[in-house]
Amino acid sequence: MKEIDSVEYFDINEIINEIREMIHKEISAEEIREYFEEGIIIGKKIENEWYGSQNAIVDLSIELKGKDIEF
């Protein structure tokens, strides 16, 4: 985790752990990188690695939960 301007940013492994705890879903590091690159997760690239805020993690968890809903 890195803090910039009083905002905590989590690296990909921390995001994976947070998602696992929040919605009990497994997700790969590659999937997280793709979400950053596609703009699904808004984040920052710090030292050539992606980082996302807690808000980004919550948004992703909502997105992933929505994909599990079937009509």
C-alpha cells in the first residue's frame, strides 16, 4: 500500500485479497491489470505497477458481483 495526498492506494495483490474478502470471488492478477487498462478500475501507475484506491476496489466488487447475477 502507498499513500499519496492522504489517499491509500493498494497494489494488485492487495486488491486480489480485498476482492476475495468482500465478495468471496477469486480473480487473477492478469484480470486486475486488464481492468486497469480497460478503465474498469480507475487507478494510478506508480513505479510501473498499477495501484487502486479503496473506492476503486469497492467499484470493482460491485462490477464483479453484478456479473454473477443471472436473469
